[in-house]
Amino acid sequence: MSDTTGSTSPTERVPFEALVALLQRIFTRHGVAPEVARVLAHNCATAQRDGAHSHGVFRVPGYLSSLASGWVDGTAVPRVEDVASGFVRVDAGGGFAQPALAAARPLLVEKARAAGIAVLAIRNSHHFAALWPDVEPFAQEGLVALSVVNSMTCVVPHGGQKPLFGTNPIAFAAPCEGSAPIVFDMATSALAHGDVQIAAREGHRVPPGSGVDREGQPTTDPAAILEGGALLPFGGHKGSALSMMVELLAAALTGGNFSFGFDWSGHPGAKTPWTGQLLIVIDPDKGQGSAFASRSRELVERMQDVGVTRLAGERRYRERARAQVEGVLVGREELTRLQGLAGKV
Ligand code: NDP
Ligand code: PYC
């Protein structure tokens, strides 16, 4: 990715900690509890830092309008339940998923290390972010992590006539000897909804096969997808099956809402999907001893030997390394808007 936020507008570079502080101030000024504001600000700044612009500061207006509409509770206190040797449940209380994960994390890791595997089922939660920040830290501690989250009805299942599924991402992280973890994070729709919004804002077409208009006809016009149209799963029936799996794991299994299971029409301004999230954390040392990370390295090297020049996660790591030296890239207009929201002149 080039040195842009995806647009041609002027940009600035902001120190990561300054961006976190700015976002934290915005969230607290808009009624979010201090600890929740800290978690959301860190998450949002992390996505921006890594060049994940569809889930960085671009999301702030959606967070704030959801909060203002009363749809999501920025002060909810997650309730963690220790339900079995390898199973933790959290009721996020109608608040955000990330503070629920943070609250349950120590118990989840303890169980994964003791039993070799542990599941975290989050329900009654709003996830409006990229998913990789939820899994990457586990791999940094030597664990393997997989997470799924469902979102809101905007994807037509393969063979269906109307949207039903969410954009339903799957994220995976695993340690790799001698490098940062291997991480991928992908929507099961052809495009993330956020990328369609960005394409509409920037006046770009989306790739053929991404979505349909309100008549169900294929379109590359992002506005037609957003205004009465819908997205398609990636890879036809295969992506559709994965999206169905996400609905089952993130909603049916956790007790959260399906992507079609909530109605936000009574809360104008609501943007955050009220669903569920599942994490599975594995201690690879219970497999082949400490060999896992070196086997990861072997696989990566073999992929490189056959010509792979870009692994999932590498673009983000490059953006991160650059941001650490030069600061996080933010659009100048966007930064001014953020400063206004934070009450800074
Ligand atoms: P992308 O299609 O941009 O990327 C998917 C994955 O493939 C990433 O891990 C990416 O790595 C990797 N990748 C991309 N291009 C290449 C390539 N040429 N070679 C090798 N690897 C590649 O992501 P999506 O558009 O599917 O999703 C964007 C974000 O939207 C995700 O973070 C997702 O969690 C989020 N999202 C959140 C939802 C929610 O409900 N909270 C719903 C849907 C999406 P890299 O990151 O290094 O580019
Ligand atoms: O980009 O598809 C998306 C999305 C949905 C909820 C948060 N992000």
C-alpha cells in the first residue's frame, strides 16, 4: 500500500500515543467509561497505524452516532463466567466486544495453557473493528488463536435472493520463529462493508463480483450496493459456507444475535452490529512440543521458495514499522475533525 489513506487528500503523521490519547478523549467526551475508552482508542489507533483504514479513525463517526442513539452502552461492565475447564463466557452487557475480551483474557489464557485449548464466547456485544487486533497478541505470547464475529445483514448467501449474512470476518494468528506472528483477517464477503463505504466516499468502483444492486443485478457501483443492494460472499459457495459457519459460531454458539437478529431501525444513527464473537485459543506446545514456531517458519520459507512475496499480515507490519518511526498516517481533514470532536481548537 502506498503512503496514502486510500484517498488523494493531504495527510499528516501523528505519534501513535498522541493518536490514542486524542481518540480516548473523544470517546470519554461522548459518554464512554474511561477503561472502555482506553480499549477502543487503542484498537482504533492500532488499525490506523497498520494501514487498516476501513477500521481506523474512519470508524469514529459510526461509534459516536451509535453511542448517541442509545444503541450501544459505552459504560457496560462485562460479566465473565467460568463455565468449564476449557470454556469462558462473557456477557458484554450491550457494550463493546473488545472490553469484554480484555476482561476475560487472563482466564482464557490460563485455561488454554492448562487444558491446551480454551474457548471464549462473547455475547450481547458490539464489534465495529478489525478482528486481527483480537488475535495477534495471543500469538505474540506463543499461542495460536482463531476468532470469528458476525455483523449485520448485508450479504446474499450463495444461491439466495436476498441479503441475510453479515460480512462475518475470520481472523487467525500463529507464532512464527524469527518473525512477527503469521496473521490473517478476512471478511467472508467479497469486500468488507467499510471498504464499500470508502469506495463510495472516494468515488471508486468496486471489483466485479463484489455485490448487487437493489434489483439483484451485479454492480460495481458502491452506492448501489449500499443503497438497497448487497454484497456477495467471496468465492461463491465456499465463502458462503464460511459465512454460515461464522453465524453459527459467533451467534448460535455464544447466545449472541445472528446478523439478521437485531433491529436498529428504532435507533437512528446506530451503526454497530449487536451480535456475538467466538475465540478459540490453543497452546501449540501441547502438540509437538516447542516445534510449532519452527514448523511455521519452515512453511513460510517453503512458500517463499515457490515465489510467494507477500504473506498475509506483512503489509500491516510494514505500515506499523514505518508508523513507529514517522508517526501514524491520518488524513489532514480527518485529523481536524477528530480534534474538533475532542474539544481541541
Ligand atoms: P483484505 O481482503 O484486505 O485482506 C484479507 C487478508 O488477506 C489480510 O490478512 C491481508 O493481509 C491478506 N492479504 C491481502 N492481500 C494479500 C495479498 N496480495 N497477498 C497475501 N495476503 C494478502 O481484508 P477484508 O477486506 O476481507 O477485511 C478488512 C477488515 O475488515 C478486516 O480487518 C476485518 O476484520 C474487518 N471486518 C470487520 C467486521 C466486523 O464485524 N467487525 C466485518 C467485516 C470485516 P494484510 O492485512 O497484511 O493486508
Ligand atoms: O467492514 O464489514 C465491515 C464491518 C462490519 C462491522 C464492522 N465492520
